[in-house]
Amino acid sequence: MSKLPPLGLSACSPTTGLGAIVIAACLAAGSTPAFAQTKGDACAPAAYRVILDVGHTADSPGAFSARGVTEYSFNMQLADAIRQALLQAGFEQTTKLVISGPARRGLFERAIRANAAHGDLFIAIHHDSVPDYLAETWEFEGKKNQYSDRFSGYSIFVSNANADRSGSLAFAHLLGMELQKQGLHYTPHYTLPIMKRYRHDLLDSEAGVYRYDHLVVLHNTRMPAVLLEAGSIANRQEELELATEERRLAVAKAVTAAVADFCAAHGPAAVQEVKASAAGHTAAAWRATRAYVAHRAHWTR
């Protein structure tokens, strides 16, 4: 994409009580959200705090690849590559967030630590898989593993319940377009009926951005937040590509370009305004989110 997308919410992601109706109409029409321009103060990369959240933990490593490698291992290596690229680009405050212990408790800890660090942008790093009912079995190096070659590509998730949902959607759009500049494509399978309860609304059909309102790390962070599924480790061919330094560097380059453009267009003044309004999150909201997560834990996160 040759120009920086303006920021802000369009009719496809409204702030009024008619939000659900308008979003449904936009999705039915297959439209791509437009963005209204919002300019903050000039970005100072050395002071801009990017939080890179390494998905899952060593104890709860997430999905397994087609060859039996943990998602956590893929996430860690990609986060390292992205952090290095951001540091080289002058984003000296970039932090890699690593959590230990049980996965569910860690979801809340991630948001708490990101908020305590006063982050300006939160990026959760993950790699995709498929539900068990879509997986097939094959043997690799004498061991049986699950795989699915049906789907490949990245996907990006945002929450409409985030404190800065317009910023989240705007950064997600930038990121998706930069990934495509690197020759990558997004996967459309989250829109398919076959995904059942794992199905998500496609908010941005150009950049590959999906809606995931109740994901804790997107819902409870008080800054623009996205979750990047960098590709499918369940796909036997894409797993090999994702394991290469070339692919990690391509994703890191895309993330760095998107962060630089977003920072330039969404400066400190706008960020501080959002943080101030988000400070009113109540204990009741946290309890409600905990209750939701307890009953609707995602299959890979």
C-alpha cells in the first residue's frame, strides 16, 4: 500500500448504541472499513513504548506444529526478531513480555503488566493452528502428529472493547498491508461456517483483520492492541517457512514499518488522552471478563 491509511472509526466500527447493526450491515456488504484522519503530536521513537507479548508460556506452550514443535518456541523466536528490528529502527523502549505459569492466569497478568509499563502499543505474537476436528494425522520422524494443510496465511485480531479500538483497528490495517508488501497473505478461514464457535467477523477484508472482543489481552489493555497470528504451524509447508530466519525477518520488517507509520500518525497526545479515559475501568468489568474467560477459553490461546 503506497499511502498511510488515516486513523479513526468509520461507520463499520461505530461508537454508538447502533454499533452491532451497522457492523452487521457493513459485513454483509463485504466492505472494507475506512479510517478518519486523526493526528497526534510528532512521534519520538526513542520514547515510544511497544509491548511485544510472547504468546503462551513454557508450561502451557499453546499449539503444536505439524512436526511437533511448540507454538511458544515459534512465538519466542519471532518476538526476538521483531524486537531487534524495532530497536534498530530507534524504538528503544520496546519490551518483550514473557509470562510463566498457568495460561489463563497469565492472560490477566499480561494486561496488568502492559498497563503498568504505560505501553503505547501492544502486539501479541502467536502462530495459528486448527481445531482438533479439522486436523489430520501423519507420522514424522517416527512420531504421530496432527496437521492441516487446508489453511495458510496470517491473521490479525482486535477487540471492539479495547480502550482505543479505533487505534487498534488502524494499526491492524497498517500491519496487514505491510505484511502483504512482504509477499504474505491472510487466511480467510475464520469466516467459514466450518470454524463453528471459532468463527470471527472479518472487519477489514483488505488487510485481514478479525474481531475478537473478549480476548483478555486485547480487551483489558489500555492502549491500541492487536494479536498477530503470523501463520499456520499446522500447515506442513508453512511451518517450514515460518521456521526460517527469512520469514521471521520479513514479518519483523512489516511490524517495524507499521509501528513507525502508526507512531507518526498517532502521537503521544492522542495516546495520553486514551490512557486517561481508560483509567476508569472498574473491578466489576474485570470480574465479568474473568467469568467469560472461564466459560469460553479459546482453543489455542
